[in-house]
Amino acid sequence: MIPDSAAPAKAARLGRLGIEGAFAVAAAARALEESGREVIHLELGQPDFPSPQHAIAAGVGALEADDAKYTAPAGIPELRNAILGYARGRGIPAELGNVVVTSAAKPMLQYALLAAVNPGDEVLIPSPGFPIYPSAVRLAGGIERTYAIASTRDGWQLDWDSIERQLTPRTRAIVLNSPHNPTGWTATSDDLARIAWIAVERNLWVISDEIYSGLAYDYADGASPSAAAVPGMLDRTIIIDGFSKRWSMTGWRLGFGIVPAALYDDIVALVINNTSCTPPFIQRGGLAAMEGSQDVVHALRQSLHERRDRFVSGLNSVPGITCALPSGAFYAFADVQPLLAASRLDTDAFAARLLQDHGVAGCPGTDFGPTGEGFVRFSFATAAPKLDRAIELLQAAAKRFGKT
């Protein structure tokens, strides 16, 4: 007979994990909807456009042809060559030996950190920033150090002083995210040249999350500059990218990396240890999305541009809310500090009340780090009538909170 006993202790590393608060907000919002309440979903970073029809047809066709077996861990050659062409079109002097296909972009982030960081190494990450960065750094055995994306009169800017303050002899890598979640800040060529100078001087890796590339509103075709396009930076830059955002293929979970040749075999080994390969029928859909008509991408970017202007203008009309115009991605990081002061609520409680009492689902800025206190992130990747309705509800909320 097996004696009664408590279960074994769980691994300590699980305590290092964070989550994306947007999924918790989405669950609460769905529960509210199921009770019959109106909810405007502005929490998830998910475009409301459908996936490209030619991508869907290619994926279904591949399944019907039984293209669902193991394939090369680095990706099918056709997709890798298409990604190579995309990279070169952005000025990145890549070769096929720099391209790895992954099952979504998040695994590529973890592979990058596992390949670049030893236990005890310090990694600079942006704050506010994507909440998975600290988790990924800790799981790789690294120590996160934050630098600021700061609000100024001209919008959001990289705080160079905060980078300089955080650099130490133990710094191993810097994580860059442009266009940036949650603020919409987009690095300029001058910004990237300065990052490159720091990386070379300090002998650092640059881990560049470019998942929102193609969605920068101040550049032709939305093509924001890439860190790996800076001369001499290909060999020390790991790019994380994928199909979720600009091709509106979030649920496909298809990503890729542009990695230094010296890390290629190691990254492929990490893929083999994790997923073996990315499903080939998913890759066929991605290949069709990349090689087929880009009308969906152009229409999405144009629509997002219009929604951004409309929604941010609406936010700035709400008493107690101000919002800088984001230059990329599809998030409005709204300053609600006057409403917090009037209501005597902190950011988390305010966002919860905004959902429960007024039906507007947004993410508290604290989901993106402590510097997000006083802000709420709204995704404007939803239809204009819903954005207009959200502004109406926010106007009502502001009146109520202002009187609390």
C-alpha cells in the first residue's frame, strides 16, 4: 500500500515566471459578456482583420495533401528563402544560414536568451515593456535590468541616461523592441546606430523584437529600421519576428528568427529539443502570406493608421486622460493619473473598475512593469465603431471617477 504523503515540491524556477495580464483581462471580459453585459475588447494585441485567404488556402491544401509530417527543424527551404528575401528587403545582409523558422515568436525569444545569456549575466530590458521579457531572462538564468522608454512632450523616447546607468561589467545583452509594446515608440536609424555603438563597445548581444515591423506609421510601407541592418551588427543581433501582427495570423503561431551564423546550429538544436519543427502546413500558409498579395497587409496598416488617429484624438477629449500619438504597433498607452488621483484608485483597481462598471477592457500599465503605474494600454486593432463606443464609455467613466 502506498502511504499518504504530500506531493513533491514544485521546481523553484516556476516562481520566476510572469504572465501576460492581457489574457487575464480577456478572460474577465468574456465572463462579463456571458452574463449579458456589453464589453468593448481593447485588451489583446490582435488585429480584427482575417488571415489572408491565400494563406488559409495554402494551409488547408497542405493538410489535404498530408503535408503534416516532420520536416527540417530550421524550417522548409521555401519559407526560409522567402524570409531571407524579406530580410534583405529591409537592408539586413542576411544569408540562408541566418534564418530559423519557429512555432511562434515567443519561443524564438527564449531561444535567443538561452543562446546568449549565462547564469548571472545581466540583460537590459525596456520598461514599460512586454511582460514576458523578465520571465524569459530569468528562465535563462539571467538578471533583468530595466531601462526606460519615457514619456516626453514629443511622445515616447528611449531614455539614454537610464541605459548608461544600468550598464555594468556583467551586462551581456540588451533587449530592444521596436515598434514598441505598449507605448508605440519606434526606434530611428540614429537610435539604432547608438545602440550598435554601445553593443560593440561593451561586447553585447542585441536581441531585437521586431514583431511589429511593417506597422510603423512614419515610414513608407510601415518598414521601420532594423537593428541588424546597421553595418557590422548582423553577427551580434538576434531578430525575433513572426506572422501574427501584420499578417493578422495570431492563432497560427508562426515565427522566425534572423540569427548570427555563429548561433545558427545552437538555435536549431534548441528547436529540436523543444518542438522538433514547426508544422509544415502552418509554414505553407506563412509562405503563401509572404509571397502572395500584400493587399491585406497594406489595408491593415492603413486601417490601423486611421484608427490610431481617430482613437487617440478621442482619448485626448476625455477629461483626465492624455495620450501621446504612437508611431508604431497598435496600442495607445493612455495617461490616466488625474482620474486615479480623483478616484483614489491605483492603476490595477482603476482598470478593473473600468471593465466591471463601464465595459471597457484595457490592460493596466502595471502589467508592463512598475513604470506603467498611472497608464492603461488600449489596443486600437478593432473596428472604428467599437473604438467610438469605447470613447463614449470612457467619457461616462471619467465623469463618474472624477466625482468619486
